[in-house]
Amino acid sequence: MSRLDPLAYLGDQINEFRVKGTYQRLRELHGPCEPISHFDGKEVINLASNNYLGLANHPKLKEAAIEAIRQYGAGTGAVRTISGTLDIHMELERRIAAFKHVEACVVFQSGFTANAGAVSAILGKDDHIISDALNHASIIDGCRLSRAKIHVFPHADVAGAEAKLAALDGVPGRKLLITDGVFSMDGDIGPLPALVELAEKYDAIMMIDDAHSSGVLGRNGRGTVDHFGLHGRVDIQVGTLSKAIGVLGGYVCGTKDFIDYLCHRARPFLFSTSHPPAVTAACLAAFDILEAEPERIETLWANTRYFKEELAKLGFDTGRSQTPITPIMVGEAAEAHAFSNALFDEGLFATGIGFPTVPEGKARIRTIVTATHTREQLDRALEILARVAKRQGILTATPRP
Ligand SMILES: *Cc1c(COP(=O)(O)O)cnc(C)c1O
């Protein structure tokens, strides 16, 4: 007996992506993530990674990882709550808590599981979440998993957030006000001081996802809470070890009881195996570098300012970015992907991003400069961007003198 493939409808969807020009093949990285990397066998300037500080291929992280493999092996053999908690897992959590000036910290397998696991663990169906419209997918999934009622306010709109909170005044249930610290597709910083005041005024739990701020903003990269001087006023801080820290993982910071609770109820912590020793040891080495070499962060910001100024002079629309994440707005997804592909052919890798990652009509390429890009590499990138954008009709404005 034969039957039709019950998954055939997915092939139809894929064909639709191809027709729309949004089908994406994965580019293969041959070798390490560096300012100049080899993707698909071609040498390109890499403006497509989150490796802000150049730690992903740093000799000290690699040495720490190799040494941990020699000492502990390749894997841990269990989830954290059974027998998969290593002494270095605990050391990393103490280290992050001290770094962030909080009582306690728990590390998850990724930033994604940190957000999804924390939000879904602490709220239930009678509770309320007040959430920025552009919050990361992992926050949205955590909110959905919690079964709390979700109230979305327009992006970065403090008055909009207040209207949602005011409407809930006196309504039973707990309230969680949640925002990204830095928004991953636009590179803008959330209005955190004003949101923290709202959380205090309306007695809501305040949560910030600092994935793109960890290692980038605040003293030694302590994040947005440090950047804005909001210590002690943010109940839940999430960070990632996968971006500027250069390795893999996510963490949640807060009070001792809150973190203890997550260790008993956050599902990714209970039901998914812990980080291998190499990952944890490399993360520890990364925090050594953050504390010892703050000049890396200064170089990251100097490169960021230079790149943004030059893009503006060329007439590019970079949206509302305030951080090393600099989008170049294009419009339609197919155009953004075509632009990205043409740049790649000329030796520059910057990812095209379209719906559903960003709203329809807001497609862009996303660039991220790092501390390890040289001026010469950035100048070469700018030259390629200008040349290809003119050819593709993306850059029509006359450059500023
Ligand atoms: C990347 C990102 C995450 C997920 O972090 P991973 O460690 O890569 O899973 C969460 N939140 C935001 C805002 C992000 O940009």
C-alpha cells in the first residue's frame, strides 16, 4: 500500500518561498568566526556575526575549553537536577552573579531557553504580561507557555505600556513588564528607566532581556541595568553567553529565592542536559577577559561610531539603531535577500532579514561590526556597500559631503 506524503504541504510552502525570493540556503562557515571569514569557500568581510568582542575564537577561551575536556570529558551525562551539575557550572553562576551585582544566577543551555523557561515557570493563567511589540521570539514563546494573558504595547512606547498597566490596575493576578534591553533587529535601546518607574508605580515584576547588551553596554559589559544605573530596581535580568561572550548559553539573574525556584520549576533546567564542560570553562575564561580588558568594548564602540557615521554620509537609512547592530533598511524581503547575495559576491557578508523576523515591508540587511574589525576592513566594507547599493537601486540619495 502506498500513501501520499502527509508532509507534502511543506514542500508547497517551500516552493512559495522560492517564488517570493525569500528561500534561504544556509551559508557554511569553514573555520573560525573572524572579521574575515570563509563562507561557502569564499573569503568575505564578516558583518553577520554576534561575536562583538572577538571572543568566539580567542586563544584563552579555546585553551580553557580544551583543558576542561581533558579534566571533565566531553559531556556531563545528565540534566542539572539529576547528576549533571559540575563544580564549574556552580562557579560560573557565582561569577556571573558577582559580576552583575545580584544575589543569584542560574545558567541555561541558551538565551532562548533562559527566557522561555523563566517566564513560563513564574506565571500562570491568571497572570498578566505587558510586553513590547518587538520583544524577542524566546520571550514571546515563554509568555505563551505560561498561559498568562499577554498585553502587547507598541515598540518602546512608554505611554502605551502605562495604558496597559493602568487598565489592569485592580485586576487580580500578577503583572510582568518585559522588554529587550537592546532590540536585536533594530539595534535601539529600550526606554528602561521609564519602564522601571512604571513597574514600581503599578507593582509589576520588571524583566529585561540583555542578550545584545551583555558584554556590550555598561561597565565591563555588565548590561543595560548598569548602563542606566538601575541596580536593585530590575527583578529579572536575562543575559546570553552566546553573543559577545562568544560561546553558548543564557542566564537569569535575580534574588536567591527566585533563582532557587527556577532550579525547581524551569523546564529546560529540569528536562534538558547541562552544558558540556568545554562550554562552561570557555565562558569562565570570557568573564576573565571582560574584567581584565575593558578596552575591547571601547574599540567595539569606536568602530560602531565610525561605521554609522560613514553609512550616514553615504546616505543609507539605518533606522533607529544606537548600538553595534546597524540595519540598512531596504523594504521588501526579496530585495533585501538580493542585496545581501550581491554583497556576498563582492566579498561582504551581511545577512538579509525579512518577514517573519521583521514586519512585512521592513526588510533590511543587518550589519554588526566587532571590536576586532580593522579600519581598513570597515572602509572596504563601506566601499562594497555603496557600490552594490547604487547598482541595486537601494542608494539613490546624494551622499552628504
Ligand atoms: C539572541 C537572543 C536571544 C537568544 O539567545 P541565545 O543564547 O542565542 O539562545 C534571546 N533574546 C534576544 C533579545 C536575543 O537577541
